[in-house]
Amino acid sequence: MKIYLVGGAVRDRLLDYPVLERDWLVVGATPDIMLEQGYKPVGKDFPVFLHPQTHDEYALARTERKTAPGYKGFDVDANPQVTLEDDLLRRDLTINAMAIGEDGVLVDPFQGQQDLRNRILRHVSPAFSEDPVRILRVARFTARYAHLGFRVAEETRQLMQAMVKSGEADHLVAERVWAELYKALTETTPSAFFQTLKECDALAVIFPEIYALFGVPQPPKYHPEIDTGVHSLMSLTMASKLSGKPEVRLAALLHDLGKALTDPQKWPSHHGHEQIGLPVLEGFCDRLRVPKVYKTLCAQVMAYHTHCHRVFELRSGTLVDMLQAIGAFKSESHLQDFLLACEADARGRTGFEDNEYPQAEYIRQAARTALAVDTRPVLQSKLQGAQIGAAILQLRSQALSSLKKTYLLTHS
């Protein structure tokens, strides 16, 4: 029985990159041996165990044989005769197919260290094409390492493209797609995730709502980059600079989905795209089972990002209605996340990247002002039901009218 450190921990140690988790591979053991030594079995699909003290994952060396489409269509063999090289051969990328033994010696049968030095993401073997999740994983690794200069090897891109063409990507299930999307949104350069998928033709299959934005023009005066798909990725890039929250980044990416539905005869104008896109967004979130907190923020940003940009032109009553709609008056408000996503949209444009966004601070002031309004006279009056809410909104609208006059005077 021999134990090796494998996978991402080896890769990131060699890159001098933060090692977040450690995976271990056990060669020459059986499940009974692992249980005798106190390891706890986890999972049903593969022979994986948790260390009794560290709780790190220890997997028995295994080989896999493709038996059906999709990522679950495999027959797994984890007998004690499976070698370290056998196990590493079934892995996705050469940079993930290295191991370090208990003696500290690196085992690198597929030149992963060389690909690390050359900043290349390259598949280990043709078996890569048997698992469609690997398309998403490669895209996610570009999101993690693009800032270090990593790129997908041309032969790997072509293999991914062939997988899409053969229909393998059609078998991806919602849970795995969302899991990889979530991880990509937390990486340094999440826009690279979508760009990589686009380059291998997977974006149209996995995220058709995003793919549909490419080639849709916008007014050059406001969008020098013109292409809506390009703008959406630029917004995501800007959101990544402004916030580490994946929900803010996703909201910035998806805010313009409605523009794909504009009648081409009306291009480059996209009047009403904010509301038109809401059913598309709902379909996207439902299909991928996106958590509610993400869906809610995305819908708020989609519906009101134009209001946010034009806040100095809004009537006070309209601004109060917007603040009410996005939950700014609730005890657990996500107003800051909403404003960051809107700022990412405004600055995610060619030539606008370094612009200030005073709208955010003004809206924060407006929310504080509206919340500070004394509502006791209304609550103690004889008004009932909807009349109470309408009267409070009226008081808040009056307060914001005063705020606007003061603000414009001090900033003129």
C-alpha cells in the first residue's frame, strides 16, 4: 500500500499557488484494508475514504471504462493491481496528472510539469472525450489561470469541439453545470470561462442565452465595443474587479439577456430589453437550478439597471418605487450588491472602464433618507391596508425630492 498526493494540490504547489485542498491516492489497497485502518467511506460511485484524523479524501487507484453517454456512464475498476500510472492516465489534463510520493519525489509520466512551465492546458489521453464535464473543467481552469498566461492547447480545443459536435455535451446535467459555473464565477478571470466555451462551440449548447448575445449590435455612442456579447463579458470582468461575490458577477453577466430578443429591424436600439429579458433569465435559472439569492439579484439588476444609470433624471416617486422593488428598505438589504453589478455594467464598456459612478452613492443616500422618514403619523392615522403603504411611499418621495434639490445644488 502506497500513498501519493495527487491532482490540484501537486499542480498548485508547483505553481506556488494557494493549495486549497489535498487529495490523496492509495495504490495497492482494498476497501477492507482502508476500513481496517479507520478510514470512513464516502460516496457511492467511487472508492473514496476520509482520513480518520485529517478528514482529507483518500481514493483507491482506479481505471474507468466508458459504457454510456454522460459523466456517469463509466465502469470503475479499483482492484489493488491498478498502478499509479494507470490512474493518472485517466485524468483530464497533464497538469492534473502528477503525483508526489511519501518520499517527496514527483511522478510525472505525461509531462505535466513542462506544460505548467509553458502555461498550457493539454489533455492527457483520448479518454478525455468520454466525460463532458471536462469541457467545463478546462474552461474553469482558464478562468483560474488566465492571468498567469495559461491557454488551451490547440489539439485539446479541437477535441472539445469534436465532443460538442458529437453530442457529448448534450448529456451534461444541471447540477454539474451549475457547480462548474459557480466555481468559475469565483475565479480570478471568470470571463475566460465563457470565452473558452465559445471557442470550442460549447457556449451555444450549454449557455444558449449568453451565446445569443454575440453578434447583437448596440449604439456605438454608448457602447463603443458594439457587440452585446462582448459587453456582457466586459461587464463580468469589471464585476470581478469590484466584487468577489459570485452573485454580483453573475448579475453583471446576465443583465442584458433581453437584447437577444430585440427585433433586428430595430437594431441597435433595444427599448424595453430590461423587462423582455426577465422570462429568459427565469428559464436560465430554472434550467440550471440556480439558487434563489442569485436569481433574485439577477432579476433586480436586469429590471432596474437602466433606472440606476439614469437616477439623476428619475422622478422621486419612481426612485422610491425602485428602492422598494429591489428590497432596499428591508432589514437584510442587498442594495450594495445591486449597485456593484450596475456599476460593472456602466464601466464594462470600451473607454468607460476608469469612469466614476456617482449614481451608486446617490442611491445609497436616497435609501438612507427614505428609511429615515418618520412614518408614525401614517401608522397612527385612520388609513387602512394599501392606503398605509401608499402614504408612506408619498412621504418618502417628498423626502427624496428635497434630497435631489440639495444634491444638485452641491454638485452643480
